[in-house]
Amino acid sequence: MTNRLFDASAAPAVVPEADARGPWAYLWWLVRIRPWPLVLSALLGIVWMVPLALVPLVIGRAVDEAGRSAGHTGLYLWALLALGLGIVQALAGSGLIQAAVGAEAHALSYTHRVLMRQIVRLGATLRGKARSGDVVASAAGDVESIGNAFEVVGRTVGAVIAAILVAVALTTTSPVLGLAVLIGVPAAVLGIGPLLRPLQERDEEQREQMGNATSQAGDIVAGLRILRGIGGEAVFAERFRRTSQEVRRAGVSAGRMEAWLQAAGVLLPGLVTVGILWLGARLALNGTITVGELVAFYGASAFLTLPVSTATEAAETLSLAKVAAGRVCTLLRLTPEAAQPAHPEPLPAGPLSLADPETGVTAEAGLLTVIACPADRTTDLADRLGRPGVPTASGGTSAVLLGGVPLDRADLTELRSRLLRSGPADTLFSGTVREELTAGTDRSPEAVDRALFAADAADVAEALPHGLDTPMDEGGRALSGGQRQRLVLARALLADPDVLVLEDPTASVDAHTEARVVERVAALRAGRTTVVFSDSPLWRGVADREAVLDPVPLPGGPDRSAGVPS
């Protein structure tokens, strides 16, 4: 049965803009959307910590009772009270663990969900606005730091209430010792304050270096075959070695500051305990307080080390959570290039034309158009034809028309189902080959076979141990470059969009394979709009329409293409 108190299934789709402006605003948003785990954790923290604080006082009274009374009735009663407090503390401690873990799970699950939804919302925009290392660091380390902050709240609230209760009790018994506690404990807590800012700065530096290292490691793994081909392994290994050393130095620096903080959390409350014990002993020798009160003061002063150490832990945890929440907010503040229009225009039914007034390129509905252009412009042009909201050289956005409707005025859901852009930067995700090809949609085995045949990728699937049900690593690292490209093409063909934009779909295959792919794709896509960016004569040979773009745009005006019907 699902625990509704800690159920995160109702997590909001996005974080309100006002709550993503800063780390404290985001943490407060997490508290507001589901406060009960924290409230329960705080209540149980109080019930757990207060009996622990009262036990020394009860024992002190038992000692005095044993010294004054000839019988043992009073001693037994105080002993039973101490036993009862121990039982209450044990039960509350068990509940506190569950409540604290529930509060931590709430923060973890909600932050994971909003991060994943933001990544999906950004789509292809994310690649140009954030490093992959930063995204990985937020999803792994930052989320954990935020969860730790929620876990410590219950114990911290209980520690504060218990410390106040002990201070009041000691002041009632001996104003001098009570005043010493009221001064010493806050002073010990405030003494760790100067260490928090350096810790936060060093933790930020460590996380920045970890993001750099993660991004660099991902680039090396993705391009390992190329590095081996050009003999660049040693150069990149040395570069990564230097980066890893920077991470190590940043980690040692942050760890050194954490060590000073932990040392202060032990030393300062220890000094308070020694001072209170010395003062209490002097008062007991003078007859100002009894032996039982001295025992109570000693036990209470020893107990106060726990609230101070808990406060130290909370300060350190909240400092790290602030850094982590700041990085999460940085990702949450990113906006996609394409936004849902307020009043979307429907796309016409049937085959769609694709026209770009800026370059003069026009792909007629239902035809295969091949565009030859300089390699350094291919990706930008393909992006402009295949995605709304792509910035142009003039500072505006692309005015590409799909079926006569501007891309930025079309409904995003309909646009993504009818227009697809595929290129060499597309990624193969982890999962089985079948799941990768179908992308979670319901496709018949015949449709899968047709797409694999058209992309000449049937042999790739047949060579795998379990065929289409073979698990594949992220990025298809076990495949060659040509095999990956053919599977990416098969996935795009299986999506069967009304308009398909392909960027160099056969750049990594040999001429014989390319000839088969060209003929089969042209046959499979007959009657639907297909745009291929390639200077291959094989593609130009099957094209219904052909366009050649100038290498350099004309100064002061748009780039024009020379349309040459095939």
C-alpha cells in the first residue's frame, strides 16, 4: 500500500518561476508543497530529544531522594520515571527515523521529477545551454545534498527545544549555572558560524570542477574511436589527468574545511561542558547546590553536546543544500527555444511543404528534396528547418513555413508528431534495440522490419545475440559508427512523420551500403516530404528536387539557393 503521506506522484510538472529564483526560495517551495513529512519529523524529534534531556535531571533527583529518605520508595519512583522516559525515547526514535527518511525521500523524489521534466521540456535546447557534467552532477550529487537537509530538520528542531528546556530547568535550580548554560551553548553554536562561508565557497568550487571532469569524461568516451584513429589518446588522457587533479585539490580543500567544522563541533561544546562542571563542583563544595543537583548539572551539560553537534551538522548540511539548490535553480531557469503559442494554428492535412524564406529553400509536399551546402552550415540549416524558435544571424527566429504555417505558430505536440529532424548528433539510449527503435510507441513487427530494411540495418540486428531484444548500452558504444548511424536512420524512418529532415544520413557507411540505403529510403518515403542534406551524388540521383546553397551568405541580404529540378 502506498504511504500517502510521502507519496510524490502528485509532484508539480514545473517549479513556479518565483520559486526557482534562488536556492532558499526553491527549498521553501519543497516545504510548502508537502509540509507534513517535515512537521511529523519535527514533532517526533522533540518527543525523542526531550526525554533524553530530562533523564539527567531525574537521576539527580533520585540521588537526592536516596540521600534524604530512609526508605527506597522515592528512589524506585524516580527510577521508574527514568525507565519510562527511556521507553518513550526509544519509540519516538524509531518513528523519527521513518519520518526523517520520508522527508528526505520527499525532497529527493520531487527534485528528481522536476529536473527530469525540465530536461524533457528543454529537449534539444539543453545541449547548447548546459554542460552534460552539470546535469549529471545535479541529478546525482545535488539532489542528495537537498535530501540530507530535509533529513536533519527533525533532529535539529528537537535539539533546540530540548536545549531550551534544559536551560530553563538549570536556571530554576541554580541561576548561576543556568546563566552559564544560556551563554555557553549559543556561544558554541555561533562559534562555528565563521567556518560556514569558506565551506560553502569551497564546496561550490569542488562541484564546478566535478562538472568539468564529468563533461570531459563523457566527451572522451563518446569520441574514443576517433581519438584512437588519430592517435590522440595520450593527449586527452593527460588533459583529463590534470582535470582530475583539480577535482582532487578542490575536494581536499573542501574536506579540510569540513574537518575544521567537525572539530569545532566537538571542541566548543566540550569546553562548555568542562566549564559548567567546574562551576557546579565549586557550588557543590560551597553547599549552594546538592550532590544530586551536581549530578544533574553534569549530565545536562554532557547532554548539551548533542544539541550543539546537531546544530553543527544542520549548519553544514544546509550550507551544502544551498549550493545544491542553487545549481538546480540554474537548470530550472533555462527556457526552451520553442514555446507553445497562445493561439496555435492547425497544420493542413496530408503531405506538407517546407519552405525557408531566409535561404530560399523549398521542399514541395510529397517529394524528396536533396540540399547540398557547405559542411559548416549543414547543422544550422537542418536545425532551422526542423525546429521552431532557432535563432538566426539577424538576431530573430526562423520564419520557416510548414504547410504554409510558421513553425513558431504551430501546436508543439502536433508539430513534433508531423515533423522530425534526424542527424549524426542523435543519441542511442540504453535499453533493448526494439525499445530504442520504437521509442515507446506501438509499432507492428512488419513496420519495424520495413524501417530496418530501408536503413540497411537488418544485418545489425541479426548479428546481435538476442536480435532486437538485445540490451544496448547508452550511445551504442558497442556498435561501429556506421551501425549506429543506420539504427538512428531506422528509428527516424519508423517514426513515419509527414516531413522528415535528414542530415548526412549515410556519412559513415561505405558506397555500396549507401547505394542500397538511398534507393530504399526513396521508395519507403514515396509520397511524403523528405529533405536530405547531403552532397552525395547517390542522393542527388534519386532526388525529385535539388538545391545547392552558396558557401557564404550574400552580405546585407539573405542566402539564396539555386533550385535545380532533377
